[in-house]
Amino acid sequence: MEGNINYIISRVLSGEATSEDVLTLSSWLNKSEKNQKEFRRLKSYWSAEVTYDKEILPSLSMSKLEENIKKNILHSHVKKRHSLQTVFSVAGAIILFVTLSFSYYFYHISQKQTECHYYTYMTGDEKSNFILKDGTKIILNKNSRLTVSNAYGKENRTVDLLGEAYFAVAKDKSKPFNVRMNKALITVLGTHFNVQANPESDDIITTLIEGSIKFTGVEQIITMTPNQQLTFSRSTNKVNVKLVDTEIYTAWKNGILKYKSISFVQLIRNLREIYEVDIQIENRKWLDPKISVSGTFDEKQSIDQILEVIARSLSIKWNKENGIYYIR
């Protein structure tokens, strides 16, 4: 990231940044005080150029910044135009990381300046609940990220999601609620739904509990009805819609791991991901995808406790050696 951070900074300062640019810069700034000082230094070079109130073309943004740095243009009278603030919010055992909020100016042809702040909510090993200013309730699953700007609710209601979240959207017919993900968009007026958009997975999975939502992919627009689950492949742009038991896919928000008629192999994959442990199936019999399992676990249970329950139900044996779990 160090190699292109100057380019990202120039895009932010010129008003051409994407939400991903903002998140990347937020992460870089949050790493150290040194990075924050470097940002302020580059910002001061840039400010020397924009005081002329000229349009800044995206294609020239990086070259302009580099040119200013080379010339060491720095005027002491240039006013500070941007603010940077890191906010940490702790509520009980749930830590909600508001990684960074900062403002920057977009320079338009009309030479008008519009200030915009981005707030990024990140979770680690705990889920987090919060309510947006319009009353929309969001439960953000572990290791997930949601970004909202201060423009939310003014002309539209748009958030960016990376990971998994459950949404209970407040109704507002004049301002649809939008969830943006890589190569996909969900639009609703007011409804309850769950979205999985994990970066390590090729699939975006949307499960509708009540109401209706419009899913927009690269090549299609689909309106979903309750109890439907839509799977969108980012690599092929293909969509699959099926009826599901929605409780299975939303149980996580209540601290429950629920499975119904999934293969044993898939269950082990899920446990590997949730508990971040290595589980090896040594008995090839259990690799048969036709072997299905159902069950409910409390996420407070340890992986050892869950494997013990599974062992009693399926008559399997397991042991742990050097941090690795083996299904014998």
C-alpha cells in the first residue's frame, strides 16, 4: 500500500476518491502518528495549489501533487481546510471501531466546495449493534466493516458493506436505502434482510426476511420476496435464487450457530472459519457430501465443546495435536 498511498491521497484531495480509496487511506492513517504527519505534510503541499480556485482534473491530480512537492511549495498563510479525527467507542464487551473520520473537499467545474465525512465502523471478534440517524437498525457481524457518510439521509441513504450485516431498515419512500458491495447493489424502502459480502468469498449472499428488496448486479435486476435467498457470483456474474429457512441465516445475530441439512464437510468448513482453527478430516468416509447434519450451537461454546457434541451425535472420534484438530 505504501507504493500507491500518494496517489490515493491525491485522489482524496482532488475529490475523485472512491469509498475504497477513503477506507484505504483511513487504514493507513490509523497505523501510526508518522502516517498522520505525512498526510498533513502532503495536504499542505496540495493546499498551496488549490488556493487558486482552479479546476483540478483527475488525470493531472497525481502529477500536480508531485510537482508541488518537488517545488516545495508551502505558504505559511494557507489556512487548514481539512480535519482529521480518530474516534474509538467502547460499549460493554462490544468494541465498535470507528476507525477514522475525516473531511475533504470535492472540486467541481462550478468551483463549489462540498464537505463530506466518512465514518467507518469495524468489528473484530465481537458483533456490534448500532442505529443510524433515520432509525435504521444494523447488526454488524464479526470481522466486518460498514461505511456511512454525513450525507446519509439528505438526498439518499447509502452505506458500503464489507463482511456480513443484518438490516432493519426504517421506511422512507422518498429516500431508498442502498447497500453497496463490490459489483452489486441492494435497494429497499423499509425491510429486514441479511447480507454476506465477505472479501474472501466469491459469492454475495442476500437473505430476505420481510418486505421486498431490489438486487442489482452487473447484468441483472431482481426483486426479491420474503424467505428468498439470492446468491450472486462476482466472478461469473451469475445469480441463483431459492427459498430458505431464514432463521438459519440470521441466527448469528442472536449468538446462535444454526445448521439444517448441510453436509458434514461444509459444517467443518464453517467451524474452521468461525473459530479460526485448523480441523482436518482424516477418515475419508466423512468427506462424502451426501452426509448431512443439523444442529444448533451457542457461539459462546468453545470449539472443543462443539466437537464433543458432534462426536456424540455422529459417533466420531477427534483429538487435538499441536493445535490441529483431527477427525478420526
